[in-house]
Amino acid sequence: QFGITPFEYRQKLRMGTAKRMLEFSDQEVKAIAERLGFANIYHFTRVFSKFYGLPPARFRHRSL
């Protein structure tokens, strides 16, 4: 119905949550990755960069 797979939908939700956490909290990127269920920060960074065009740390710095 959504035109995407359940996995893609879940990733979209996770990335939206990650974006909000980076914008509105002071949690470390590693803590955010762990909280969202990523096995390691490298995988989280790769997925986040694919969605938003920037790694999480640069995204946060840009948002300030």
C-alpha cells in the first residue's frame, strides 16, 4: 500500500527519529545509534548519510 517494503518503511521511521534526536537532544551519535537498534555506529552513519546526504555529526553541527 505504501509503495515500499516493510524494511524500507522501518528504516524511514528510524531515520526520522534519528534526525529529531540529533536536532533536539544532546545525546552522542553512538548512543542514538544504539537506541535505534543499529549494531554499530558505522552502519548507522552509512544509512543516515544515504537518507540525508550528511553524516550524523555534520548534520547536527549544521542544525546548530
